[in-house]
Amino acid sequence: MKSEFFAESLKVAEGAARRVESAEPEVVSSDCPLAGLQLKQKTGRPSYHPIRILRAAYSGEPLRSPRTDKERAT
């Protein structure tokens, strides 16, 4: 992503980040690496690719997306 579009991309991610925060999920998923980065920036929660979540489920590995920061970055 070009740095000139970074601020605009955060605005686009705001809606998805609000929905993630209101749902308080155990795991956050995104099949798009850039969207996953934006969600992490906005919510402080790591995002995993759906295939990674399936692998964890089949292997019995616990996988969570806890908030990693005390306050949400705005």
C-alpha cells in the first residue's frame, strides 16, 4: 500500500473495526492481509487468515484474538 493512501484506507476500515469491537469475537478473521493489518491497527486485535483458523481447529490449537493494547487507536 502506498503511504499516500494509508489515511484513506484507515477510514475505510473504520466500519469493519467498529463491528469487530461491538461483536467482541474470540477470533478475528480476514482473508485479505492488508485488511487484517488495518483491523489490527484499529482494534488492537490480531487477525488470522481463515485457513489458519481451520488448521488451529483441526489440530486442537487454541487461537484467540485478544486486544493487545489497553485503548483502541483512533
